[in-house]
Amino acid sequence: MTNRATLIEQARNKVASRTAPRATSVELLRGVPLFLDQLAVRLRAQEGVGSDGFESIATLRGSEALHAGLTIGQVVHGYGDICQVITELATERGVQISSRDFQKLNLCLDIAIAESVSEYARLREQVVAGQGVEHLGFLAHELRNFLNAATLAFEAVRSGRLGIGGSTGKLLGTSLVAMSELIARSLAQVRLESGQLRTERIVLAPLIEEIEIAAIAHASARGIRLTMASGPVGTAVDGDALILRSILSNLVQNACKFTPPPGQVGLHVRVAGDRVIVEVEDECGGLPSGAADRMFEPYAQHGADRSGVGLGLAISLQGARALGGELRVRDLPGHGCVFSLELRGSLT
């Protein structure tokens, strides 16, 4: 076995035994060899043997780390593990590493870490910026669509040709509600990202009634039956009302979106000790294989309806955890799925 193969094998063993950050299969398979190769290129450059290819390896390392889902912590610890294995293998084989060589190794290790982390951060910023632009574009596009529909409906009613009580009036109401919900979700996202949450006592019954009023228009337009039950009288939670409303509204809207007519969407609340569980059940037909594990990933979409950019559930999960709770999904194969929001709460 060559020195390189031995180093890779022992480094993989060390990385696999690490408790934090935990190693992933991608880090073991692809990360360790790349860490070692980049360190070797940096050592050769330090000796003046040549630095051609180092920048491309740094770029590749940063890109691979990002797309493989590695964290900066895994990158930094990965290099440290390589360094430890080098010194351990040298001791095992009776090879003396001089102080000068050891200083060079540590210097190259520091540079390799800095290069990889910098490239990782640069690429990550590009991805985040691109996603931000995409999300902003979606927001503007959706608002424009709803505004156009509302404007046309309003003009038709104002002309006197159509009454407010018919389908045109319903279109106007649906469009206004949709714009309100879209803006509310965007404001909730801004508050989450700023970390400036407001804590208050929230009685669920009036909040759920507001969500039901807003959702009825969407559900009826799709031929979906909507049922909501706010649980025992006085059920309340502590948290940010804007965030909670955004979470529940998004879950109900999603359930209506993916339930084919003449299906049913239900929301009900139950209390278990000091926990309040809000469940939203739909009749989407069940989740595709593996979808439940990826459901809350940003920009993930799993249905045929691709409107939006797939941020809703990721933001809902972030919001649930910011409120000290948790959001889960349970598949009902062949029928639908149930989203469960669990929060600390009680009866007032």
C-alpha cells in the first residue's frame, strides 16, 4: 500500500470516529482524498516545485464541499484530521519530522484551510444571492398576478355590468386575500431572519378563525371542503403571532393546493400535557418515496404544481423552531399526509 493510500485509509478511520461534527459518507469518500491532495499541492508550492493547479483545486474543494452539503466545520476538522494522521504515521514508521518541516506542514495546513473556507464562503454567497433574487422575482410575479386579477374584477364591478355577489366578486376577494397572505408570509420571513421575534399569549381560536376565513375562498375556488376545529376552549400558546399565523396559513394553503377536488382539508387542535399540537391533514394521495425526508429543505418541490419556489415549508420549520416547537410530516400512503406543529402551551 502506498503512503497516500495508507494516509487516506487512516484519515477516513479518524474522521469516521469523530463525534463532532459528525462525518458523512460524502466526506469519507470524496472529502478526505481532496483534503490530502490540496495539502500536497500547497506543500509542493511551498517548496517551489510548482503551484499550477492549486487555485483550481481550492475552487473544486470549495465547490464540492458546498454541493456535497459539507459544513465549514467539517472542512476545517477534515484538514486537522489529515495533519494528525501524518504525524501519527511518521511516528509509527520511525520517520523523524524536523521542527522546520513540521512548521511548514502547519503553515501549509493553515493556508489550505483558509483557501478552502474562503472559496466555500464565496460560492455560498453566490448561491444565497441567486436564491434571494429568485425569491424576490417570484414574490413580484405573484403579487402582479393577484393585483391584475383584482384590478380586472374591480373594473368589471365598477362598470355596473356585474354584481359584487357573483363570481367576479369572489375573484376580487380571493385575489385580495392571496396578496395579503403573500405579504404576511414575506413579513414573517423577514422577522425570522432578523431574529426580532415578539412573545405574547396567543389564544388559538380567533387566530384559526382568521386563517379559515382567508382560506375558504381558495378552497372553494378549487372545490375543496375545509374543516377547522380550534380544540378545547381557551387553548393558547406563547410566541410570535405573525410567525404562528404564517406557519398555519402556509400549511393550510399547501394542503388545499395539493388536494384534488372534491377532496377535504382539515385542521384540528389537541392538548397533550404542556404541549399543544396543531395538525393539518390533506388528501394529496400520499407522498412520493423519500419525499418526507426532503420535504422541509429550501427550494424543494414534490408535487406537479410548481408554482412558487419551494420556500414555504422550510420557512415554516424555521418558524416552528424559533417558537420553541417542532414541525413534522406523517405520510398516509394512498390517502394524504398530516403536518403536525407542536408547541408549548396550555388552557387559559
